[in-house]
Amino acid sequence: MIFLAIQYLLERRRQTILTLLGVFFGTVAYVAVSGFFLGFQGYMVQQLVNNQAQIHIQAREDFVTDHQLDNDFYGTKYAHIFWSSQPARAVGYLEVQDPQAWYARLASDPRVVAYAPIMSAPVIMTLASIVQSANLIGCDPELESKVISVPYFMVEGSFQDIAAGGNRIILGEELMKRLGAGMNQVINVSVGKGAPAPFRVVGHFFSGSRGLDLQAYGNLGDVQRINLTPNRVSEIGVRLKDYSQANAIATSWGKLAPELIESWDMQNLNILSVFAIQTVLRFSMIFTVLIVAGFGIYNILNMTVSQKRQDIAILRSMGYDTFDIVMLFFSQGLIVGIVGAILGLIVGYLTCLYLQSVSFMNVTPTNPTGHLHISLSYSIYIQATFMSIFSASLASILPARAAGKLTPIEVIRQGG
């Protein structure tokens, strides 16, 4: 049966090759495009996961809504209250309420790799006549190094240089350029209350992210002191053994305390929504290619059935039943799908290897080679094989069933 199927395909070589190319290019396109999109998504996720804490335990600060103060002002006297000017008021806390309880909870949780408290303060930095706003983060550098990857982006100095305190500061590359600062220069830092405090620049880092490179790091005690918030922290960053569990863990922790607890994916929903759109576009494009290939397979098998009526009649006369005839023509489509998928997987894999070697992006600390990040996940190749064989099989069903319904007497009556 397989021999006959191959023989029928070889008799119409041009059509068979063209149909095979449709499945082949569809498979190559799926492997290459999926490798590119998934590689890019994986690269972005790693940047989000490594450049920030995977779970943020933050001081909660909410704003009142339109009718939240109705009862406070008017009680239940009026059924409907309308505000000519919407009330504006922040409700919540400026710091984590019980950090010691969180430290004990995190230290005993086996899912937690490390945690680091920080005090974040918006500041005004002044160097000579240059004034620049920035976000100053006070931290314990030893703990912070276990939570985020910023310490590994140091260009000058060491992240541990701020451990001793004494008003030492580390600047991001972009912030350093805007201030025109250099190593060991003194800049004045003001939080808007009290006199500005002088800080000495002991290092700078470059991450390649403009937002991150506009930040500055100092010792936790120094930032608490100039912010007039001694022994307080505004956030606790957490790193997990498995970052994919961050959302579920953050949700469960949110029921334990009044703090606002968010995972890395909660804070980057806009980026993850782009990934979802990319996935839809990827499947839509490949589905279109495979539909074209499927029509090619349907067309060649339909023509083969029409031209092989006499052969079908002879086979039925020799004792081949309906199932045998169906399998004969169904096998042709299946062979085209399998061969096209195998060749497409090989060429697609080689294409991905080539794309990995080509430089398309600037060299940064997060991408030291400048090459594209292409995923070689085995799931891509399994999906490509399934889609190719499925489209070929689906396109073969109707012609195969039509061939199986033919009987010798029908062929004679139709002039076969």
C-alpha cells in the first residue's frame, strides 16, 4: 500500500514537489518565527526578572474615591450626594508597617532565595549649577546583590563600597551623564525637607535600561537619615527559587498583611500583553501558510483520484476493500506531510542557528554579544511537526473518502 502511494506521488512529480514545498516552507516559517518570538520573549522576561525583585512588598497608599467620604461628612441623611469638586486624599502608609515580621516570614519560607529591604526616596541632586531629579534607593548592598542584578553592571567602583555608609552614592550611567559627575565628586542631595546632604560618588553602573540607569543607590542608613525616616523601609524585594510562582505567592501573601504585594508580572502586564499579541500573530501567520499547503495537497490528491479510476476499479476487483483504498490515498497526503515536516524542521533549526550568530542589536551588559536571542525549545519542533502533519492529513481526508466510495461498476458506468 505504501509502495503504491509513493508510486502515485512520483508519477506527478511536479505537483508533488510544489505541494511538498508548501508544507516545507510552512514548517520552516513556524520554527524560525516561533524561535525568534519566543527567544525575544524569554530575553525580555529574564531582564524583568533579574533587574528587579520578583515580588515587591510595598507600603500601600490608596486614593479616596468619589463617594468614599459621603458617610463621614453627611452620614445617611441623603440618599444621593454629588461632589462639585472630587475629594483628593491619600489613604495608607508611607512605609512597611511591620518589617521584622516580614523578615521572619521570608527567612522561614523555603520558596524564598533572598530578600532585601530598601528605602526609596525621590530626591533633587545638585552639582554646581546642574539640577537633576532622581530616585535614590537605600539598601544593604550585600542583600540587594542577591535580589537584583544591578551590582553586576558596575562600570567603576564596587556595589559593596556603599556598605560602610558615610554618605556614599552609586549613580546610573544616564544619571551620571546628566549631572556631569565623575568619580569621587561630591553632589548635594535633597529630599525636599531639611538641608541638602553631600554625597560622594564612589561608582556607577550601566544596565542598558534608561529607567534603571537614571537611579542611584546609597546605604540604607544614609537614605533613612536624610529622608527623616529612621529604621523604616518603603519596600522589601524578594527573589524566589521559581519566578513562575511569583503571582500565586504574591496573591497568597497579600491576605496576610496590609502591604501592597505585587509580583514582577503584575507590574509588567503591558509587556506581557504584547507577548500575547505576538503569539496570536505567530499562529495566524503559520495557519495561513498551512492552509495554502493543505489546499495543494487536496488538489493533487483530488486529481489523482480522478485519473486513477481504472486503477481503483482494478484494485477493488482484486479484493481491496473501501478501507484499503481510503488508506492508499490518505497515505499520500500523510507522506507529503511527514517528509515536508522533517525537511522543514532541519532547515528551520539551521536557520535558527544562523540567526543566533548574526548581530542585530547593540552590545549591552544584558546582551554582551549583541546577537538575537533565538529559542531552540523542543516544544517549537513538536508543534511544527503536529501542525504540518495535521494539515496534510486533514487535506487528504476528502479525496481519500471519495476514492473509497468508488466501485468497479461505477467506474464502468462513468466510462472509466
